[in-house]
Amino acid sequence: MTSPPADPLDRRTQSRRKHTRAIIEWPVTVISTTGSYQGKAANLSRGGALIYLSHELTIGENVRLAFEIPDYQDVIVAKGE
């Protein structure tokens, strides 16, 4: 038996998600038409990711993402908006 999430907001968010998200702490580089920005990926799924950046992007802006996988010296490159 699993216990429910402590925060009711988490429960609502999880029920709306189509894909399960993995909790991660990976450095990420976001490349847009305005520049290249360093940030941190907090979670990742087949349908999206939560990325913290100090630079604000425009909604719908096309970007390239380079996730740096710690301990593996590998990079995953993806496109997003």
C-alpha cells in the first residue's frame, strides 16, 4: 500500500499527467534564437520537463535542450518549445 502525497496540489498534478515524471537534478543548456542559457532540470518525462532558468523564454519559443547526465559523461539533446 502506498501513502498519498503530502501536498494535495501534488495529487491533482499527478492525476493530470499523461506520462510519469522522473525526479532528476541534471544541468541543462537551453539554446534559443536569443542565446544559450544554463539551468537545472528538476523532472523529466516522455511528454515534458521542468527546467529552472534565470532567463525568461517566450511561450511557444522553439529551443534545443542539452541535458548533462551526471556520472555518465553523456548528453541527451532534444528539441522543445
